[in-house]
Amino acid sequence: MRAFTWFTAAVLVGLAWSGTASADDDAEQPPPTGAPATPIAPTDAANSAPDAARPGPVAAEADAAKRDTAAAAATAKPDSATDDFLPTADDPRIPNFLRALRLGEDSLLLGGYIQPGFRYVTDTDFNQDDSDGFDFGNADIIGRGDLTIWEKLGAAFRFDFSVNQGNFNVRDVYGTVSWDKDLVALDIGQLKVPFGEAVIQSEAQLQFPVPARIKRLGFNRDIGVQLRSNIPIGQVDLGLSAMIANGEGGFRQRINIDGEFLYAGRIEVAPLGRMGKSEADLDNSDFQCAFGFDAAYNGALGNDLGIGDAGAGEKRIGGDVRLWFKGLSVRGELIHGFRDATASSPSFDRYSVMAQAGYVLPIPIDLPKFEVVARFEQLDLDMSNDGTEGSDYIVDQSSVRQLQFGANVYVVQHAVKVQFLYQLTDLLEGPMVDRNGNVLLGDTIYIFTQFAWL
């Protein structure tokens, strides 16, 4: 409760600050970007035309407005950053047949995305992987609804149903009550736990066909309630989130079976304004950056990271940074966990670190766009063991390093894209190579596509 008290105080301070900024903004508004400071002088052709042939002032203004509208439509970008919580306008660069279905004056939206592809793993003496073949990264049906109840008071719902495993899996389903969009918002249902940028990141806007391994130290989705706020302070965007959840992994276990809860909070600061959730900078953006800080405590873990974790408490902290600049995108993240002791195992730490970068090649064509990407990751789920303590070598208890190199073709932004990835995996503890000096885990090649109606 103390954390929620401090969070509420921070929101109230931000509301007062933003209200002051709004009053100052209302006092003097600069002309909109791109608006002429002085009336446009008539062209020489218009000056030399006979009076009867010249368009009147009203007709001339209408013609100029049409030309400006057409030019804006040709180069327009979405009105606001792509975000899980805010409704966004259609991107005019994406053809109609690749847009989500909108109903009720755009208050309801139904969309989805599929990520079919092929995966090939090189076999080794240690790991004879027979899972080569076609697969789905994700196959999701998504939807949302937004309603203004009174002035700035609004309500919304979101859902995300995954069918990539051949069954109907609920990922997100929650309702929201908000004031002034998301100046203050309360979400209740199953949703992403606000811990770790890799978890919060939209799965439909990735630079790689596989998610970052650091997500394993996030808490993914859970059933609970979240209070959040995005507070504009001048040019700075301050994001605050706090959530209490069952800690059981959401719909996998719909009731809290142990009486313990998961508490998570996140602060994100974007000094130059709110950033979208696309990993790639497809809009050749001016410099933008954001910094995130996370903390969480789960009173009783499940067995997602190992059977020995069941019932143990764990504290985790994390930080992340991301930036865009003229087609270059860079992001990094670190998470450190402190697992409590149980009756059967002592306490230990775990960590994961990730850094990735991409660059959209400056080819002077609108579409498609070509990008090269690279990512480094290192993960150790149990820093006190190296995987050789038992009779069998347990890879998950070893420190694992991955290097990934890829190339992407964005045929139509994230609506249609093709992704290639080459992945190398090294074990940094225990037997790192076989008796012939070969790596234990073979290299992996991914070739995936995405078709999305967002």
C-alpha cells in the first residue's frame, strides 16, 4: 500500500504540473507547424491573368487547401505514437485491405496478425534437434473499443487471443476507466505486467522473428489491476505504472492458489516526447529516446524458470534505454533477480542483459524498406549453479550467450514484412564444447513473415 500511496502522490503532482503547463500554453499558442507566417503571394500567372479568369479569394483558398491536403496525405504519418493503450488513427501509407476493421465511428476495432515462417537448427552430437520445419511465431486476433462517457472521462476494453498453438489462448482481456485518455487510467483484467521493456513491447512490431530471451525474467501477463499515468511535463513525457496481480500467470491458473501476490511498478521518462512501440525506426525520426526503470516482487513463484522455484519469493529490478535517430534504432535492457531461499534450496541471484541495434538503409524509395539488425544477449537463471550439479547437464542452469544477425524487408511498414535471422548460441559454464571442440548447441536460421491488420 505504501508504494501505491507514493504512486498516487506522484500522479497528483504531475496533474498539477501539467495543468499549469496547459494554462500557459493556452495563453499564447504559436502558429501550427508548417503554417505560413504571412499570406502567400499570388503567382505571376495569376497576376497576368484577366480579372474574369482569376479565381476569387474563397476559391483560391479552397484550391490551396486541397493541394495542402493532398500533399499531407501523401506523406502523412500516424497522429500519435503506436501504443497498446491509446487508440490511433490509420496510417495513410498502408492500403485499406491491410488495415484493421473499424466500426461505430472508429470506436470499435478488430484486427490481427500472423507470423508464419521456417526454422532450421543445425544438429550436434550433444543436441540432435529434430524440430526443423514450418512454424508460427504468433497468430493473434486483437480488438479494442473506446467510449467517451463524459467530457474527459472514458472507458475502453482490449483483447488479444492467440491461436498459434492450435487452440484458443487468452493473452490480454481487460477493461479500462480513464481520465483525459491516459493521464490517469485504471486497468482491470488480464494484461501485461509493467516490468521490462521486452515484455511491454508489441509483439507485432519486432525487429527479430523471435522475442528477446530477457523476457523470461519478466512476468509476462497476469490477472490483476493496474493504475497508470502518462504525464506531459513540457516536452518530457513521464510514464508511471503500478500493478498488483495474482502472480499465477493469468488464465493458466485463474485463481490465486497460495494467497500471495505479485507487485510490479515501472517509471519511464521520454525527454523528447512519448515514443511508439515499434522497435525499428521506419519513419526516419529525429532523435528520440526513453529510459525505463522497473521493480517487482512475487511472493510465490511458479515453476516457469525451474521446478525448484515453486513457492519461493523473488525480488527483481531492471532498467532499459531505447532511442531512434534517422533510421537507427538502439535499445538495451538489464534485469537482476534475487530469489529467496526455500526449504529445499538456498537463495541465489539471476540476471539477463540484452543489447540490440538496427539500421534502415537510406534507399530513396518509400516502400519497401530494408533494415539490418544485430542483437547480443546473455542469460543466467541460476548464478550459483552451472548445470553440472546433477547426473545430467541442465542447460537452463548454465550461463547462455546468444548472438543474432538478421535482415528485414518491410514491404508495407509492419503490415507486411519478411525477416531473416542467423543465431549462434554458446554455453559459458560447464562443458562448453564436446570432446571434438564443437559447440553443444547448433546454429539456428529463421525465415519468417508477418501479415498484420493493426
